[in-house]
Amino acid sequence: MSSIKLRAVVALSGLALVCAAQLARSEAAAPRKAAVPAKKAAAASKSAISAEFEKFRDIMEDASPAELFEAKGAELWKQKRGPKNASLEQCDLGLGPGVLKGAYVHLPRYFADADAVMDAERRIVYCMVTLQGFKEADLAKQPFSKGSHTPDPVSLVTYVAGQSRGMKIAAPQKHAKEREAYKIGEEIFNYRAGPWDFSCATCHGDDGLRIRTQDLPNLSSKKGAIAAFQGWPGYRMTGGLQHTLQWRLNDCFRQQRVPEPGYVSQTLSDLMTYLAVNANGQLYKGPGIKR
């Protein structure tokens, strides 16, 4: 990515945040209007702030910072590393050893060698352990981006996801364990727990919901489920870090005030299976930008 594109990204990021803040102040200062009926409010497609952010995101994704992590992931994929001094070029993501094109949109899926349903990040970590000799416990010590550190699996997932850009999501349900993962994922999505008695469905199980200025997609519906995948892995403008979908789901558990699932756990693979199957048939645009 050129330095001009990077400067444009930084400038537009700041401009997007300034515009959003200005719009929020304007809404707060405006005279109060009569309450809008709930049904009409729910029918509104997007809030003004969300619509403005979408405009800026469309512009910025032409020079997305996620491309930097995708390029880094490409280097890591081919580089011989770890105790076994091997690359990941023989890693089988479900379409055959080393086949990356279209692999991401066909995950999570069942892998016979592990006898488990795995999402992309979990499978890549599995390959890092089995092919390169890394220890899963070491990779789990700091699995998510923080400060100036971006874990290798984050860049690798971004690279793999980029190879499915412009393809339709097609998470399989042929194997019995894939169907089981979907059912368990659905139960996790609807399970209420914690001090606030929240579930994933509390925020993402109905149409027309929002929190503060953020519209909340209905992830249980086919139309809304794509929002769970679109743009992930993604560069988050709030914090300026690259994150995977696993991080996003873990953060949702944190906000529910319940214990976060272990890194690359079956719990997360099951939940991702539920979300992916719900989104089957919809177009995946690749790694992107998140608020």
C-alpha cells in the first residue's frame, strides 16, 4: 500500500469520527420531537450516523489497512518457521493441502484428522501446531491484537480470508458433526446467563435493535446473518487494531459479563457454524474496516 493511500486512510478515519461526533452533538442539541412509533422506528433501515459511517467505509476500503495484515499473512504462510522449520503451505483448510481459494467461505467444517468441526482461526492454529511444532498454549497467551502487537494467527486468518473475497458463503452441513455444531451453536446463541441475564439473541435476535449509535443486525435471520462475517477479519478504527471474528465473539461474551470461551475452543467453532450457515448463499467481500 503506498504512503499516499495510508495518509488518506488516516485522514478519512479522523474525518469520519469528527463527522459522527458532530452529528451526535447536533442531534442532542435539536429540539425534542414527538416520539416515533416503535414500529416505524424499527422499520428505518439505518440511523443517520450509521449511514454516514457506511459512506466513509466504502471510501476507505479502497485503501484498507487490512491489506497490510493480509500481506504479512502471505509472508508467514510461506515462511519456514517453528521447531519443525516448516511452512504452512501443506495446511489443509478443507479443500485440500495448500488450497486457499474459497476455503474461508467453506468454514467452519468437519476435519477427520482432528475429528472436530473447526473455524478458520482454529484450523490455522491446528496447522501451526501439527506442521510447524508451535505449542497451542503459547499461542493462547496473547491471542488477540493489543498495542503494537499483532499475533501471527491474526495476519494468517486475514490472508486466508482474502483468498475468498467476492465468493458466496457455503458452510457445509453434510457431516453429522457439522449439523450437531449448528444445533449447539444455536443453543449458545440463545442461552441466557450472567448477572444481566443476557444472551447473544438479546442484542442480535430481533430486527430494528440498536445500542447508542450502533445498529444491531439480527444474526438469527438470513438477511442479517451476513453482518456477523462481513468485514471480519477487520481493521477496527476504534483502537487502530486488526482483529478476527473470534476476538469479536469473545468481546461479546465479555460484554455479557460471562466468562470468555478459551482461545480456538469448540464453543466458538460451534457458534461460528450457526452464524455461517445462517449466512449461506450471501456474498463475502473479504477483510475490511470496522467501527
